Amino acid sequence: MGTFDWIETTRKPHQRGKGFRNMPTKRVPLISDFPSHLTVIISYPSPSGPTSSPPPSNSHPPSNILLLLHGLGDTAARFASFGRALNLPETICITVQAPTPLPYALVGVEGFHWGDDVMFDRSNSDGGGGGLDMDAGFSRSAVQMLAREVVSDVLVRKCGYRLRDVLLLGFGQGGMAALVAARELGVNPPPAPSSVSISPNPTTSSIPASSSTSDYDTSLAGVVSFGGPYPLSASTVGPKNRTPVLLLAGRDDANTAVTDAAVRRTKEVFEFVELHRWPRKGDGMPRNRDEMLPVMRFFARRLRSRQGVPDGSIELS
């Protein structure tokens, strides 16, 4: 995991002074924190491996949040197993389901999509998406649901996490939604967290809004996208976003959505874009340890760790 500079102090959390930052108090997100119309599955880190674990104590909440976004036609229940298998230390995995169900006649199983509409791709360039176009607009799913309701309202305002604590991982259309959400959070970030009040009922905990973001990092920990470049339908206007991006795809041929043009478009929006191509046909998810290795290296650079840091220490940034 990444390393950071810390200083041990007996200064109380609410006290300010030169060289000290008033860090917000985090608490563990619960299902009840999210709006009832959203479907989310939360997997807490478990020392015994990829199994279900109860929420950790609010006295030592995990440092990181990993949001997992499934692909076109999938569900949160099926995709959540990927996060549980990762079992990343000090990381809560939250699998979010896309808001709109696909017509059963199109896919033959229960499935959901992130687009504003259902569109058909005549070229079928995504390599087997059943003729459905992944790039169908993301104003409702990525901007309204992910950026505002999930990240800003719940993780930042209610639970005290910063944008730098949140990493997005998506497959296909979910990867596109992750990139659009990351850009939206950079353009319209939530108010910088100041302090969080913990009440007996976790759903009523809140962070007072602050209008100052001058010393607040508005970039996320990162975005990992399997086969999903920044969509053509989304805006590229404005300064580049500083959230690091890892794109993973098959070799550059007719079977990948991550074409050279799509990579250039992604780099127009994000300042730091790393591309890794597997020597195989099609995009898809990692199939073995070698294909997963670039992702684990990215996690090691971008996820935070407080292991070995004394209680009461304050991060210097």
C-alpha cells in the first residue's frame, strides 16, 4: 500500500494550529445510509479471507472505499463476488447496481444498464455486447446517482470520507460511468469535509457543509476501467482531471472498445492515464494472475494504509 508521512500528537481533533490539519472523523458506511431506491452490496474487509464480515468499529474505520460498477446487462449481486475475492486490506468494497433494468427480451436474464437510454451498436465494436451500445449517455447514472448520491451525499457528507479515499472500478459500461463520475466530481466537488457528528442512529450522522475547497484535493484515489474508455457522449470541456486512471483492454483490433482514438479521448479529460493491453482478443475481465497484476500494482500505489501508525497521528500533506 502507499506510504504517507504522519506526525504523532496529543492535540485534540478539533484544535487547529500551524502544521496541523483538522481531519474529519470517519465512520463506516452502512446499507441504511444509502437512498432506498439504490441497490448496493457492502463487503467489509475480513482478516480470514474473501468471506462476509460484520462492519468494523467506527473507532478504526477502513481507510479506503472501493466502488465496483458492473458491466452492461449485469447485476450488483453477480459482480460483488469480484470485490469479495479481492479482499483488499483496510478497504470497504461497495458494489453499486445500475439504475435501469434492461428489457428481459433483449438479454434473457435479469440485467441493468448505466445509460440514459438503450441504444444498439451496429458495428458491435465492444466485442460481444449483444448488439447493445455501451455509450448511451450517463447524465442520470454517473452524474446524479454515482457522483452526487453515492459519493458526495453518503461517503463524504454522512461518513466523513474524502474524495482521495475513494477509488472506482468498473467493467465495460460501468467503467465508462466511473470515468464520467470522476470527471463530474472534479468539476463539481462536494463541500470539503470539516467534522462529522456521530449520533446513536448512524443514518442521522452528517458533515456540516463548508464552502471552501481551496486546500481540498478534489481528485479521487483512482479509476480502474476494464474495457471502458471515456465515452464519446460525455463532455471533454474544461481543465484536465488529476484522478489517476488505469485502462485495461485486449489488443488493439476490431474486438476492443479501447481503440487508439478512445484512449486519446480519455487523455483529453484525465491528466494521468495508464493503458495496459492484454495479448489476447477482446476486453473482458482479468482471467489469471498475470492479467490482474497491473491492477494490484495500481492498488498498491493508490490505496492508503494506517497500519503501524499510532493513534492520534495526523497526516501531513
